[in-house]
Amino acid sequence: MPPRLEFGFDGKTLIHPSQIDTCNAIFAPTEEEVSRARAVIAAFALPENTGKGVIKVDGKMTELLHLEQAKQVVAVMEAIESLSA
């Protein structure tokens, strides 16, 4: 887990627009985190996993909690991308 999340930080309140790029660089999910999140979402979406509370993704036990976290990671990245465009 990235240090920013280990310490409970998932965002920042900004007082000036010049801070946006720096904060996005620090708090945005990494490509690896987004890729893993998308893999988790895709795995739970498979017909054979419908209704399951626990599955394996890339050999790791993955629960519905991880699915919700994965959706949040992707949502944060999509929000940053849409605001950066």
C-alpha cells in the first residue's frame, strides 16, 4: 500500500489553483494501482463470479471490500483525468 494511504491520506484541500498538479501527482493512483483495480473489477464482473463474496485475482484472495476499493481507485483516476483534459 502506498505511504499516502497507509497514513490515511486520500486527498488534500487546496487554497490555490497552482497546487492542483502537485497534489494530483502525489495523490493520484499509480498506473499499477489502476491496472490492479481494473483487474479486480473485471474479475468480479465475470459470469462465473456473479454473487461470490470472495474470488482469486492473480492468485490472491480478493473480497467484495477489495472490489469497492478498486472502484474508488478507478473513480479517482477518472476524475483526475477528466479535470486535466
